Amino acid sequence: MEGLSGGNLSPLGASFDGNGVNFAIYAPDAAQVFLCLFNEETGAESRRLALRNYTDGVWYGYLSDAQPGLIYGYRLEGTYAPAEAKLVNPAKLLLDPCARELCGQHHWSPTHLPGNSDRPDPRDNAAASYKSRVHADNFDWGDDRPPATAWSDSVIYELHVKGFTARHPEVSPDLRGRFLGLSSAPVIDYLRALGVTAVELLPVQAFVDERFIAERGLTNYWGYNPIAWYVPQPSYGTPNDFKHMVKSLHAAEIEVLLDVVFNHTAEGGADGPMYHFKGQANSHFYRLGPDAHYINDTGCGNTLDTTHPHVVDHILGALRYWVTDMHVDGFRFDLATVLGRGPDGFDAEAPLLQALRADPCLSQVKLIAEPWDLGPGGYQLGNFPAPFAEWNGRFRDDVRDAWLTRAAGAELLAQRLTASADVFRHSGRAPQASINLVTSHDGFTLLDLVSYEHKHNIANGEDNRDGHSDNRNWNAGVEGPSHDPEIRDRRLRLRRSLLTCLLIAQGTPMLCAGDESGRTQHGNNNAYCQDNETSWLDWSISEHGLLTFTKALLRLRREHACLRHADWLEATDPRIRWLHPDGEPMQHDDWKVATPARFAVALDITDRDSSGSLLILFNADDRVHEFRLHPYPWVLLADSATGNTDSVLGMRSRYRLGAHGVAVLKQTT
């Protein structure tokens, strides 16, 4: 290889054309950029080549005869003046933020710090850093095609790539905790048998440990600390391993959604490390105050400036890559309020949100917002534009309150079960814009939700200060595990009722992995740093009865279109009727009166052509309630009070529903 020549300023990153590699990096803060090449065997820097071409903030050059597999990084020369938001430091090896592959090992080291307010840190950080690698795109996708599941038919299953398979007895030990483990036959067979249509993977974009976690001897398990937007997490496998996983899941008609982090990066705030953007264009990538301090609307030290054109381009480029090259089917955006933040707060017409809506590629995949952040006015549920769906925190809270805390009555439950029209309908979106959830990775598991009154996060090393304190939970009378049969039965009934509400509600349900089989984190409601058996799914203690009940609910949802209306159900819509237990219709004034927390109501719901209807009974009371039925032959599809499913009842005019129960019945001819 000779020196750099010519080259193109687009695309950013390292692009192999069959003869050599074009390198391009956006670094307007640099006075000079050097491409550093590394020896694969020794890890030592072997060459340093100056990028001579500069246009509109982009440095670029072409390296003849360079091949995929070449290991590289960048060093920049220029101004170091923190008060002016300039942090260029040639002692720091920077990653290519558009690299498609990383190599080597990364660990926390003070050598990653850019310097203090007076002078740059002179220590070289290369030994503690990942290196970028030129990627060879040689994967054979064959006849892979996206399942393209309609929103109205979608059931999302949120899981962690490592935690889902790390203890799976039927997955080969060398594949556990990796992409190839998730694509193994036992795992895919389980997902298909369960009946979900999409997996939503906790972050798989390459991430690293934060300083405060590393110094406590812990690791960032969840992965919300990104360092490379284009690269699959190296500890989970290679880019080709990721592609194989996607192809295998697609063959099983299961979509792949990624939980992506474009609100902050692993570089943190003023006391955080420098991996790429800080050295390249600090004031372009991050929102800064008038004294160049980092605005922290994320709680993670920095906040990306998603109004800046180059930040928008970087994010769009990464998302397109995951769709076009990696074949993913959509994204869930962490702390998505940041995507619409500008100088005056959240704006649904912000540049990045508009660009996502207009992009011919990205507008066609599933887009899901977590509609809050930690900044002023951060809670924006219901305010995202089409085609975004949103995690519905109101559904989570009100459904929990209805069954666990008694703080919500029948009226709130009715609103949540009909896709939260009070939250989403004004925007012109369909009911599926409501992503309904009762639990997620963030908070108690379903079992812990009904087993613990208080969080137990001591193992996280923050004196139990971390994690949510407002959990809308109830321990059913005893803190933690219990051998009391009555308490165990009560907890099981409550879990079945919560799952039933989730899976019979209008909108799009999201199930958290393991809730269907009794997963526990032993009261830890913020297990972000627990890369161990606290978080990993324990397949040896699966509650088969609960799993069977959940499968029945998912089958019920799949087989009954009345639970999946693609249009809104009006209050006077003939397809839906709310009833008193005596069978009389709920009147307008009945809803106006504050409904008691201990309620019993029924829902009679049908599909558009009236060919299929269900009667759903709700009893949030501590005692049995009797519901009057039309004297027809009935089939019981599910009863959360007893756990019974698919039972022929015969001719009935009444149904007795146990405490804290939900029953789904269907007339037969």
C-alpha cells in the first residue's frame, strides 16, 4: 500500500470498492486528520497517513490496495479549548463513528479522558480502545424477505440477546448469550410456539461500560451506552452472525426490531471519555449551554443535538444501514423526546422527526417512540407524529392500578383497553399506535410486581437510590417469595389478569421476555448492571401453567379479529358495549360517576361484520361476582381467576368469576 490519494467525501466511513478503500470522516474541529493503521497480530500502530482532502467539514482520502480486514483509527490535531467547546487531542485514538466492524478489546481507562479545563491529557489511549476494521460484506441473504406483519396483527416480545439464551439448556454452550444462540432451533421453536410476531432486542449497537459502573466492578448489561452506531455488539457476535440471526427469525415469520439509542453516546459529559464525536465536532453533535457545558436531558451526561444537519445525517445513515444491509424490520427509539428537542423544547415537526417520516426507506418500517426523557417537558406521550407508535406508559400505570393498587377504576381501565383514544386518536393515527405494556426491561418483572412492595437494588451499588419508586405494585401480603398457598395463588391470579388485559386490549401488545414463565430479578427493578443470573432467564423454573395460559391468550388474540380492530371504536359504536354484571348496558352517567376501585364490568365486543364476538368479564373485587349471560351455549376461552382455558360451558345464563379475575367467553351455535 502506498500513501493516500484523491478519494471521495461520501459516503462517510471506510468503503471498499474492490481495489482499495475510501476513508471519510466528518471532523470540522480538526486542523489535520491522520489515518492510523494497526498490525492485526501485534495490535501496534504500524502507519500514520495524513488525510489531505477537506470539503464541508469532511476529511477524506483513498488507500490503494487496501482490503477488508484492515484495522484503523483516527488521530486529530487542532485546538484544545474546552471553554470554546473544542476538544481536539492527538493523544487520543478515535473510532470511526461510521465503522461497520470493531476489533480488539475495550476497557475503561483514565487514558480515555480528553483532558481538563486547562490542557489536554497527554496519555495515549490506544491500548484500551476498540479499533475500527474495514468490513467485508460477503453474507448470502438468499431468499430472505421481511415478514411485513401488519400492525394490527403484531405482538412484540422484548428480550435481551444475552439474557434470553445465557442459561438455555438446549442451546449449545458456545452459542449461549450470542446472536447465533438466539437464532438456534430451540429458541426459534419456543418463540413460534408462544405466538409472538416480533422480537424487540435491547440495544445491540456496540456499547461500552460507563466509568462509574466499571469502577464498581460491574458491567453495562442493558447496553444503553452506545459507542458505534453501525456495529453489532462484538460480545454477541460478528456482523454476519447478526445477519444469520435475522435471516433465521425471518424464516420463522418473526420480525426483528432494534431498541436504538440516538439520544446520547458513551462519551458522557465534561468528565466523560472521548471516543469520537467530542474530538471531531463537539459543538455540532452535542447540545451545549452558553458556557459549553453539556445539557443533560438524558441523565447520561450528554444529549445529542438532533437539530444539527450532520447529526440528522449520521442517524439516518445508521438507521438505513440496519434496514438495507442488516434487514431489520423497525426500531424502538430510547428516550425519543430527544429526537424532537430544540431550543424551545419538544417539536413534533423537528428536523429528525420530519426526515424519518419523509425517508422512503425508514418510513416503511416500524417506528416506535419511548415518548419521554429527563428534560423539561420530557413526557410527550401521544404527541409523536405518524407513522410513530409509542410505548403507552398510561396503559402500564392504569392497568397496574386497576388490579394492584386500587387507584384506578373501571373507567380508566376501559379507556386503556380500547387503545387509549384519549391519548392517541387526536393525531390521526390508528389504535395500533398504542404500544401496550404492563412490564418491560425497565422495572419489576411481572412476578416481582406482585411479590415486592419495595425495590431491592442494593447489588447495583447505589444504596438502593436507583430505579423507580413509583411502581404501582403490590406484594399480595408478603414481601418476596412466599410458601403460603393463598398468597401464591393470589399472585398467580393477578399475573394472569394482567396478561389477559394486555393481550385482549386494542392496540399493539408488548410482552416482556420471561413474564410468561415466572422470571424474577428478586426485587431488583433496575438490573441495568447485572450481567449475571439476576437478569438471565432461568429456564429450569418455568411455570408451565402460566406459559400454557399465555399461549392460549395469544392464540385467542390471533383468532379473534374483534381484539385487533384497525380503526377506532366510538363510544356509541355498535361493535362494543360495556355492561353491568346484570347484563344491563353502562349508561353515560355511570361513567361520569367516579367508579369504585373494586369494580365488576363486562365488555361485549364484535368485529366489523358481526361474525365474531366475545364477552369479556372483569372482576377487580376481592370477592366472587356473578355475571348474567344470555341463555346460549357458551365456551370459556380463558379465565384468569382459575387458569382454565378452552372449556365448553354449555347452556348458561350466569357465570361466577373469582376475585381479581378476567374471563373471556364466546357464544356457540
